[in-house]
Amino acid sequence: MSTTDLHVHNPVEELLRQDRIPTIWCPGCGIGTSVNSFAHALLKQNIDLDKTAIVSGIGCSGRVSGYMNLDSFHTTHGRAIPFATGLKLARPELNVIVYSGDGDLASIGGNHLIHAARRNMDILVVCINNMIYAMTGGQAAATTPGSSLSTTTPYGAFEPELNLVQLVDAAGACFVARWTAYHVVQLERTLEKALRKKGFRFIEVLSPCPTYFQRKNNMGDALQAMLDYKKRSKIQHGCPTWETALTPSGPIIVGEFVDREREDYLTRMRKQLGPHYSEFPAQQEEHVSEGCSREC
Amino acid sequence: MHADPRTVLTGTHFINGDAACCEGALAAGARYAAGYPITPSTEIVERFAARAPEVGGLFIQMEDEIASSIAIQGMVWGGQKAFTVTSGPGFSLMMEHIGLAAMTETPVVFVDVQRGGPSTGLPTLPSQSDMMQARFGSHGDYAVIALSPNSPQECFDLAIQAFNLAEEFRVPVMFMMDECVGHMTEKVVIPPADQIEIYPRRHTQKPPGEFRLYEPGPDLVPEMAHAGEGYKVYVTGLTHDRRGYPSLNPATQKELVTRLFEKIRRAADRLVMVESDQLEGADVVVVSYGITSRVAQRAVHAARAKGIKVGTLRLICVWPFPEKLIRELASKVKALVMPELNMGQVVIELERCAAGQCQVISVPHAGGTVHDPAEILQAIERGAQ
């Protein structure tokens, strides 16, 4: 048997930039797990990958765009959504996906998250929530639950956490769901569903950060985090999002919470502009002729 | 190539500088814009919001200037020409994305209709105090191009130039208007589209497999490809190699940052855009830009009436600074006088280039109105002694 026979084909290989592997993610991190579900969902949906762009901000999850073999945009901290907004407006035929973390999307970029949901911009946002700023070394985030420990909250956090699914629901998102890195199959199915839908779609994926969050809070290793997710998760599709708050040790409500129909921004814009909007086909190539252009 | 006649409002108009800037952007082919309301720049996007749908474009009012300044970059990577418009406080919020545009070589135009600062300052009154911020505002080392119009006509003409230069050099171009020029109403002649030269996007002709996103061309400017064209572009604000892949080491940093500077520096002679009068044999030259150049005219006429040999030099392109020209001029005159609506910003560059060859006299002004020509005249008289 030659060594080439030992090569096991990775079913999502074509969606990854092979020359960028290995990733920077720590062992036990859930970001790569979510990417696997995402890649499977993309392939199953038979989406034109040449017409699919992925936009990230900054942080561990912000590196996702750069590992995907799509049009990849690694933008500034918190600003993936407004970049994606511009991209979608300029080229409406693109599937635009924002893939980033909780600190990026919900804290520094929180305002953009709210307004993109309000506008019902036709983008899919995948938010990896590891409840901490991991890239910079484990500082407290807007999503750090209760009085958890972090490197900037050595006495425990003094402020409550933000419930992201409730936030985007209130702002008008047309599809809102939450899963954990344990729910790989459910996540894949939800991603498939979200990819088929038009409008602002938001999927929160809880991910362990064994290097910082789990370690700082004596929650054990990554395997323990998976067991914890399994034990604490309660699947409640359609659950009102105000009942889905995350607490340090309480139940984790997961599922598809919101699936509503609302006109997305561009559809509404076109409709409202009516005859004021004129299609603008590309300019015809100029015919450059030598000398006098008129018949003299 | 020439402008698309469908976007050009050919004719003679009586409009203000803000309106003229909007028409210049449209004539240049920018049909997409994002912005956030701020005095005294808002008229530009108000007009654009009405005009853009007629030509298949759009204006989106974002939630803040941070969002606006990156939404336009999404538009550009989606294949459009785009710009944003703001004033002092908003310009401050946009700084990070000027750096992103410089780093990712995204051709965009930032219009700053300058008002008095710092902070909220004088929302409705003029200044020229963002000139250094335009050049150095974002963190890190990078080069930009900054243009300064002094009339509504030039707001139109130079806006087209701004887009052309952004495309040619793939840099963010700062269009540094001020409240006076923005709100000043004058005759603006918009020529027929076939008389307006447009620099097209430097889109690659190579097929996806053979194209590298940051492979420098002979003039150090790389070709571009957009999202959705099969190129699988990888655009990052991290230090990147020629493929666009992050490469965080001193060697890549040196190659990239040096090239970002060098592509502008090499073209410095071509980027000298000035208007001069009676430089030959002048003892004193008044160097100015924007609205201040028009105020200085009165002082120059008064000085000439007193028999002083005064020339004028108006900087149309302020950044890159016309170093060679100033160095030569400084070797021939007694003094260079620079009035500007700030406490002395561009004059620092003037002093550096004059390098002690002549006297350099700053005529600062805190802003809120234009100079009293008498202040400039006094400086000219001092320089002529």
C-alpha cells in the first residue's frame, strides 16, 4: 500500500484554502467545528461558490473568512457587517455571509448588528459566541455571563451579559437561531435553512474557549465543555427570545427561534423607487476611430 | 475612457460647491455612496440620494461614519465606484478605514467639508484644520492623495480628478473642501461627457488561476478583481503577501509598506497640481490652498499696488506636497507667506522644504471665518523687507 492511499479525502476540502491550513485555533476550540457544519451546509445547498463572499471582523472567529476558499474579506474590528452591507448593495447577486465573533459583532460592532437587522439587509450572520475576548488573551466581553472570571475581571464581572438572539429579534431580524458546538448536525440543518432564506439572518453558535473561558472559570477542558453543552442544552424551537438568556450554569436554550417574512432592504428600495429607479446597463465600449469621426 | 453621458449633467449651472461635488462624483462614474448627516457636508449626499436612483445607483444612510467609511469599501470590492462625505467629527471617526483602504489598496474617495474644530467646534463655519489629519490621521505608515478645491467649479472638476487618481493609484483620495467652498454658489460649467476623461478600474485581464491580487505592476500598483467573479480574492487589513495572504513578518511588512509609499512617491512630479502667478522675479510668494487662496488675492493686489513684487502659488494637490517646486522657489525668493485657516499645519511642510533658504511666514487663523486680507498683507510686507 502506498502512502497516497492513506490520504483520507476531506469532504469539505474544496471549500478550504488548503495552503492556509493549519488554522490558528487552539485544540478544543469550537470555531473549526462550526466551519465544518457551515461548509457542509454550503455544499449541500449547491450554491454557486463563485458568487459567495465571506466577511469577517477581527478576533479568533474573524479568521474564518481567510480559511474559506470563497471571496474572503478580513476587515476591521466590529465592521464586518457594514462592509458586507456595501458589498451586497453593490452586487446583489452575491450570497454575503458574515462570520465573526461575539466581541466583534456584539460589542464593538453592536450598533451595526442592530441596524443591519433593522434594515433587513440580505446577509447571513454567523456569530461564534465563546463569551470572551480570546485573541487578545481572555478579557471580559459583553457576552461574558454573570460574574464569570476573565483576565480583566479578576474579581468576577460586574455587569450582566447581552442576549444576542433577543437583541437581533427585537431589531427585526427575519431568522434567528442558536446552537452550540455540540449540535453539529442541527447547526448544519439550520445553516442550510438560513442559506435558502432572504433577509437578515442571525445564527449564534456557542463555542468553548478552553484556553481562556473554560480555564479561567474552572470549567474543565473542551471535552467537559461538550458534556456541559449536552447536559444543559434544551431544544426549544420558536421559544420567545426573551426567555433564552444565557447564565453561567442554567439551561442553554437552543433552536430556531424566529422565522418571519419581511421584505429585505433592496427589494423594498426597488419597490418604493418604482419608476424613479432606472436599470443601468454597463456602458458600451467606445469605438475609437482615427481622425475625423464625422463624415466630412 | 470617457464619462458615461447618462450620469453627466452637461450645461451651465448656478449651484454651490456641495452640489458641484456631487455632480463631479456622478460624472466620474461613482453611482454608490454611503454617509451620515453632518454639517456642512450634508447637501452633497442629499443631492446624491435624489440623483443616484435615476442612474441605477444608490445612497445608503448608515448608522454612523465608521459604518459609512467601510460600506463604501464593500461597494468598491463589489465592483462599483463609491465615496463617502463628511466633516470634522465624522472625518475623525473614519480614520481607521482610511488606513484599511490604504492597506487593501481600495480606490475610494473621502470628501471632508472642513469646519472649525477641535471636537464639535464650529459646525456651520469654515476652517482648513483637517489638513494634517487627512495626511496622517490613521495609525501606521501610508500615503494618500489630497486635493483642495477653491470654487464650486473646481469642486466639480477636481472631484472627477479625485476618483481618477484613486483608481490610477489605488489609494484613498481625500477631497478637502471647506464650509466656504461648499456653500458658495457660483457658475459651474459641466462639459459634455465626451470631454471628461475617466480613469477606469485597473481590472485584471488574467484568468482566476493566474492572478495574484497584490502582484505589483510596473508602476507598483496591482491589478484588481472583484467579489463574485471567480477570483476568490482574499483581502485583509493584516500585513499580506502578493497573494493577499497574511504574512506577519518584517520582510513582508517592509515590501508592502515601502510599496504603498513608493507608488505615490514615484509619481510625485506628475502629482504636482498648482496654479501660479508672477513667480518670476518675485521677492515674496504667497502659498495657499482652498478658500484662503481667494482671500489672499486681495492682499496680493494691495501689495502689488504698493510696489512689492509678489507672486502666488496655489496648491491644488496638497498631498503629496510639491517638495521639489517649493525647494526651488525658496532658493529664489526672500519669503514664502502661507495663510491657512488653522494654527499652522501645511506651513510645517513648507518650512521643511524651504530648509532655511528663505523666510517662511505663517499667517494662522483659528477658523470661523476667512482671513482679514490686511493680516496677509502685513505678512507680505514683512517678508519683502
